Amino acid sequence: MSEQDGPPLHPLERKVLEALKGRDWVDFDSVVRDSGLIPDQVRRAVSWLSSKGLIGVQEKTVRELSLKGEPAELLLMQRIGQAGLPMETVRGSFGSNQEFAAALGNARSAGWIEVSQKDGQPFVAPRDRKTAERYETFVASLRGKAIPEDQIAAEYRDYIERLVSRDMAKVDETRSVSLRITTSGDDAISRAASAGWIERITPEVTAKIRLSGTSPKLRPIDVSAAAPGFYAGRRHPVKEFINEVREVYLSMGFVEIAGDSVQPSFWNFDALFTPQDHPARELQDTFYVKGGRDESIQRTGVVAKVASVHESGGATGSKGWRYSWNVEEARRLVLRTHNTALTIRATQESGDREMRVFSVGRVYRNESLDYKHLAELHQMEGVVIGEGLNLRHLMGVLTRFYAKLGMSGVKLWPSFFPYTEPSMQVMVYYEKVGRWLEMGGSGVFRPEVTEPLGVKKPVIAWGCGLERLLMLRLGVQDIRELYNSNLDWLRRRRDIASTQDIL
């Protein structure tokens, strides 16, 4: 190398140095214009040159202030004039009591006015009009233009900050970058000019080599330099995982079903033997469609049988919940709180035939958001109808399902749900937060659920949250991170398919 003090300059570096040579501090836009490069190329070259000490970089942020509205206290001073006015008269000159109160309070705290009694009525009179007039002049200088913060006199600094906090003035920040070549940069550009490096092989260069018989002096390339990152387009991790869950269910012989997000309370609650005074139906737990009703829900057929089970147990041998069932409550529309609203319909439509179906879709809960709760999330539900099914079959299905997703340490704990008996809670231990997390519920549908639907065979069912499981797969500690639109995380996250080893 002829450039003995360092590696050869990149063509972008040379163009930037040539634009700076022989000049003092040059603003960024001028360098872009004079170098013939685009801004991104200049930024890249500046990063390289700065790290080598070949240029100096000077950044400056300018704050400019401008007026957004007319301060109420100055309007008050204009309206009371030299002699002052009764307070009620001043109050009436403002559009609202709130605006008047702000004007009066600010003017009094500044010492510009005094309030006394005149003719038995509160009276507002000027106290320090000269100071108020100076501030009026200052505010007038802000109208229609922006003034650099460093040009504002010290006595007005506190006042302008108060105007900004009251949203009466705004601050605009402008960042500028200036560049200057260093002595080392001058030396580097001089060496580069005399080195005669060839950047690329062209037909002209080839012809010259053929005529002269000499080897070209190609500019060496630093193969150890980091290459720019490349991020190919890909699906969102939640969408990827939904597709994986679908594949698992399909491989186990299930058929997918879908349905509307808005469901009548009958299918979301009543058909599942959830009493109409159950806490899950309260507004703090469920999103209701304001004024929404499904008038097709009539107390006939399946609806009448469900109502009878609620009131007295119907033909199930149960005593029911022993209350007067209200069809109007069953007609109310809700954003489905679980996908069981879909699988219970599929159960009714099965006609007591053997069946295995699943659903993966959004559900909605009026939850307080925290590291493991969302108001809108995905749930994966499934039911199997068949002769002789029992709890052991359910445990086998769930264990196999989670095993196919790469999880073998699942625990099934006894639990209670209004529509299954026996019931189990699916639990997974999450080491990141040191706690067992609920994946969802499962169990065998009670006769109070299946009998009104005309289903005599046993039905095993389950419903599990999808996002909490995905947290384990991706090593995410807060469920909200899945939907934060953090592009850096979305680009750099580990591939779902290669993360099963963390489980």
C-alpha cells in the first residue's frame, strides 16, 4: 500500500473529504450538495471518517419559541384599562369562567393587578401596568414568528416556560451538524490522490493493462469490516405461532372452525350453564355491545331446554341454578370472552355424531393489563365427542398437543368451571418470572351443557391462551411486548422453530 498510515479511503470517504478540503466548518446539507452524494451516503462516510479521526463533527441543537395563543392575563390587562373595572364586568368579557379564573390568578400572582371593594362590589384595578406592558411587548414580538431561545432576555425566561407548560407557546428543536476536515484528513486525501488506486475493473482499465502489460493497483478491501444488516420480510411471531398451532391440531385429526367475534350471551354464557348472575358477566369482565340484541333468541327449542336446565335442571337430574331465567339477558351481544362460544355451537350442530374440532381466534376480556394479561388475545379451543371418553383421554390429548409444541413439563391441576365436571387447569412453570402460569381450562362437559343440545356422548373440551405459551417460546417476560411494534425486536428475535430448546 502506498497509503502507509492507514487503509485506503473508500470512494464515499474521498468525496466527503474533497468537499471539506480547504474549508472551515461546513454544514451537513452543503456537504451533501458539494459531494454529489445522497444524505445516507454522507452519513455513512461521516461515521467512518469520524471514527478514524479524519474529520471533526459538531452537533448543535437550536430551540426556537413561538406563540400558540394569547395569554389570558394580558387580555385581562387590556380590558381593565387604566381605571379598572368591576369584577363581574371583567368576568363577562371572557368566554368561560375557567379562562377568567386563569387570567385573574396569573395577573394577581404576577403583581399586575389588585382586587378591592368598590360600591360594595369586587373591583379589579391595575397595580403595576408598566411591567405588564413590557410583557405585552415581549409577547407581541413572538406573534407570527419563532425566536431562538438564547435571544430571549433573562427576565422573560420563567414566563415563557410557564406559557409552554400552559400550551400557550411551543418549543421547536432543530438539530444541525457541521463538519470540518482535520490535519490527518488533509494528509489522507493527499495520499489518496497520489496513490492511484483503481476502484473497479472497467473495459478502459482492461485495455490499458493489455497495452502496458502492468498489473492494476486495485484498492484493497477490508474484509473484516462489518456488513450492513439485512432483514428479510417475515410474518409476525403471533401469526407464525398460530400457523404452527393449526398444523399441530390438523396433524391430530382435528377440523378447524371459525365464527363471529360478536356473539349473543346465550352462546357465550347460557349454553355453557353459566348462571345469569355469574361475576364473569359483569361489565368489569366482559365487553358488551351497547344496545345490541339478538332477537332470534326465542324461548323455544334448544333455548327453552337450556332455560329449563338453568331453572330446575331439566331432564339432566340436576337441580339447576334455581332462578328465573331471563331471555333478554341471553339476547345481549358481547365480544366473545372465549372461543367455547364457537365450539359449543359446533357441539350442538354435531347431532351427537363423533367429532373433533378446534378454533384459534381472538377473544376479548375487560382485563387490567399487566405482564400476563391482555384485553384482546388469542385462544385455542378444542372439543372431542366420542363414545366412552373420560378425563384420562383428555389428559392424553392435552399432553400430546403440548408435546408436539415442544413442551413436556405441563401440569394439570384440579379446578372448577361452571360447564365442565371434572375440570382441570393447564399450568406451565415460567422460570423468567418464577411462577406457574395458567394456560387455560379443560374438562368434560357437564350433562347440563350437552343434554339440552341433544348430545348424549361424552364431550371433552379445553381452551388455552396462545400468547402466554408464545412468551415461553420467545423468552419474553411481558406479554405486552408481543404487540409493542418494536421493529428492532421483530427483526432480531430468535426464530420460533429454533427455540424449543429453551423449554
